[in-house]
Amino acid sequence: MQFQTIDEAKDAIKKYNMKKDVQCKVAKATSKKYVCECSHKAENRCNWKIRLSKSRRNATFWVVSVYNETHTCSSN
């Protein structure tokens, strides 16, 4: 997936989390990288994560570079 802006990407993540009834927290946010992880990662060792980064081919786009879809905690 790719997004025009980081705000567009954040909105998509927020809508996805609301639809799936899960909670995430921002683990890292820079001008080139945005990482969101399960809020229950520490206590439940949940592996859910999404990382977006600036496209190498076209720096105006944000692309999903890592996506661990499965929640391994009880938050899903």
C-alpha cells in the first residue's frame, strides 16, 4: 500500500484499528519512518506492527514496509 501523505496513512491505520477493535501506539515517528505497535506488546509479547517509510522510488509517497498482521495478545 502507498499513501500520498503521512496523515493519510495515519488515518488508514486508525480506521483499521477501530474496525478490528485493537489498540496501537506510535513507537517511532520521524520524517522518513512511522512505526505503530500493539499497545499490549510489552505485557503480552504481541507481534502486531505496521511500519511505513518514505518510498525509495518516489519520496513523495509513504509505503508500508513492514506489516505483522496477527495479534498474539488478547486485545483482538
